Amino acid sequence: MTAERQQLEKYWREEKYTVMYHSQKSYEAIRTLLKGQPSYEALDAMIKAAKNITPTPGSKMNAYQHVWGYFKRQASSEEKAKALQLMEDLERCEQELKEHLSTLAQKYAVQYLLDSTLLKDNA
């Protein structure tokens, strides 16, 4: 793998759930783009464009459910109940859900998620 491709893959790993949060359509388009040999600039432009799309309640939920999938088998019953309760009231509890998922990523040492801008940023 070339150094540029490694840089592309790293950038995508960090941004993929944020892109999904904003737009599933953009997420799929970028996945298709990455099957080829895109430039860093092309990927960056698509990610920035996706982040300018106003997320819908459905796109937000989809992204958080994907993140939750990393823990659902190992989380305690209390952690699971809290996550599901927060997702049920996503519009009111989104920041708390993000913090809960970030705490779980730290507890279960899921570096992939710790590097994700979705859990770091204000999407």
C-alpha cells in the first residue's frame, strides 16, 4: 500500500461515522470512490461536502447505531440500557449519548472509535 493510500485510509477511518451522521448517500458515494484510486483532494472534497449536509434524525441514529454495534455484545446490561434509552430520545440526549459511547470506546479500548471524529467533534 502506498503512503498516499495509507493516508487516505486513515482519513476515511477517522471521518466515516461523521459522514454517515450527515448523509448515508455521501457515505456510500465515498465508499465507491475508495474502490478506485482517488486523490486525497477528491476524498477531502467529498468529506467536506458531506459535512455541510444537515443531518436528519434517521442519519444520526444510523451512525450512532453503527458505533453502538461495537459494544452491544460486551456491554453490561446497565451500559446497554443506558445506550438504548439515550438513542430513544436522541434529539434531547444526543450529547449524553455521544459521551456514553466515547466512554465505552475508552473502557473497551476500541481505538478505531476513539479516533473517530464523530465521538471527538460536534459532528
